[in-house]
Amino acid sequence: MDRETTAEIERELDEGGIAAGVEDSPGMKITVARDELVAKLGVVSRAVSSRGTVQVLSGILLSAESGVLSLAATDMELSLRTTLAAQVEGDGAVVVPGRLLVDLARLLPASEVTIEYRPDEGIAHVVCGTAGYRLNTYSAEDFPRLPPVDAQLHAIGRVALLETISRVARSASRDESRPVLTGILVRFEAGKLVMVATDSYRLSVKETELDATAPELEAIIPARALQELSRLSPTAGAGSDTVELGVHENHVVFGTGDAWLTTRRIDGQFPNYRQLLPETFEVELAIARVELADVVRRVSVMAQRNSPLRLRFAEGELTVSAQTQDVGEAKESLPVSYTGEEFVIGFNADFLRDGVDSIVGDDVQVKLINPLRPAILVDPTGDFTYLIMPIRLAG
């Protein structure tokens, strides 16, 4: 989280703009199935803040009403919510330390759990079989008000959405000093979903045809949030073929099964990826994907301490090699349909492996210009493109 975002969050909490979400409870008693509670806590706990600057964000909000227990967690960039059936006495809400509750729930000895909140004590009593626990709590009034999930929603095919995320997400940057690059550009256009991610060393572009109409949306969405959606969907969205998608002010809302994920959009200008993709190449050839992936994976073992992978194209053959001083060297060849003068180019081993692994199909279409210009890997269907910058080789 960048310094400006942190300051904005603290200001919003201080002013009560986002906060003041839920009123304190007059007291409540909840009885739930332990295994279901553990599963649902596993869903929301991934949004619990690991930073200690705002204590209430390290908690999970439990709110009960009309036989339903709702769970929610947020770090102010990402929020996760879900529900489960419960026996409820007294409606209300309380925030319980998140990691502690998750760890405790997994170890409880019996199949049924009772959680009773007594506001006069500021304590949540957890009883399961012969085990009893007293947990200090936070005020529900201090928990942030989460973006509503009743915005205009559109159903997007779950498989298509998640596959598109998985193909591009690894190219997003993890360097928070450039927030825009930690996001994925998501754009819906006529019958198509386009996602783009780059960390300035490689670039992934995936275009996916959609069966149904989609919202008019172009947003930079944190890669972390989209990856959490991928983790969330198989668990909370079991049996659901679609993901609900909506936009509320500067937030994007995703719903799957009985779980909801909301995330802040990233402000800024995403790089014009079309201008970054070369249009003409000196070398174009198809290489068997599985064989190339296996060779790259084996030789990469010797590409340590940022040593590059060296790819040497010669008549009918590709030789992949790596050498790390005081470690060793590796070299392996495979047949390819290359003709012409010898061509040698170097790549970051992890980036090249990621690119090959992102391709789906029997072959990888490899496009090269010269040893100092970007290389392109293309999916056989033409709907996925992976650009990778080369490394200048010594000698």
C-alpha cells in the first residue's frame, strides 16, 4: 500500500466517512456448525489486514440477523464477505481478532460452536464441547462501512473470467512504488474481455470472447484482488457458472456463490500496451510447447543469482544454456524449424518460464527481432500474447 493510499484511509477513518459502518450490539448469541464456520472464516480471513496501524482492520466482523451469520473482513483496499446459517438469539455485531478466531476455530473439539457476545464485558465467549474461550473484541462501530453490493450487476462466465485472470496475473508488478503496474487493466468491449498486465519487463495480453453482454468498463484492478477472486470462486461459488460484476463509485464488486469481494480501483494511466507490441519480426517459428517448457525448466536450475538463460538458434536446432559462477552450467538442445544465421538472445529464466507456462496449446509461436529488442510468445489461437524484454549477454 503506497503512502498516499495509507494517508487517505487513515483520514477517512478519522473523519468517519468510510467508517461508522455498524452499530454496536446489545448482545447476541450464535450457534453454528464448526466445519461450516471454519470454511467461511477461511474465505474472509484473506482480507484481514496484516498491518497494525488500524487495529480494527485486523478483525473479522460478525453480524447476526434473522438466522443468518454474516462474516466480513477488509484491509481498506480489498474486502471479503460471506454468510452462513446459524441459530441466532439477539441481532447485533462485533469485531473479533481475525487470525486468532481462524486458528481457534480450526482446533475446536466438537461439531457445534456457540459464540456469545456480551457488550458490557467487551468479550466474546466461544464454547465448543467442553472447551471455552474468552476473546477480547473491537467495537463494530469502528469497522469500516463496506461498499454496497446492490449495484447494477452483470453475470460473467466464471470459467472465462478466471482463466483470463490466471493467464495475465503473473506479469503484474509487485513493486508498490508504481501502483498502476500492480494492477491489471480490465476492459470489456463488444462481446470481449481484455486483460493486460505488465511489470515493465514483461507484458501479458489476453482477449476472451464472452457469450453474454458485459458492462461497459475499463478499470485498473489490483492483481491481488483478482487473484483472490480466483481462490474464492471454487470454494464459495461451487455450482455457480457465473460471477456477478458491478461498479460502485471507485470500487469494483464481484459476487460468487454466497461470497462477495470488493476492491478499490487503481487511479492512474496504464501504459499503452498496443504501442509496446512490435508489428514486424525477423524470426517467426513454432516450437513444441511441452518440450520447450521442460527444457527451460531443467536448464533454469543453473540460472542463479540473476544469470540469464541463453537461447541459441541455429539450423534446425535450439540450444538453451545457463551458467552461474561457482555453481555450474547446463545446456540442452531440441529440434526446431529454424533456418538462417545463428541467433543468440538472453532472457530472465523466471520470466521466460512464466511466459511458456502461460501458453495453452501444442505449440508456442516465437517471434524475434534482434537480441536487444523484445521477444513475443503467442498462443496458437492468437488470443494471448506475452512480451518479454531480453537481457544483454556478455561477450
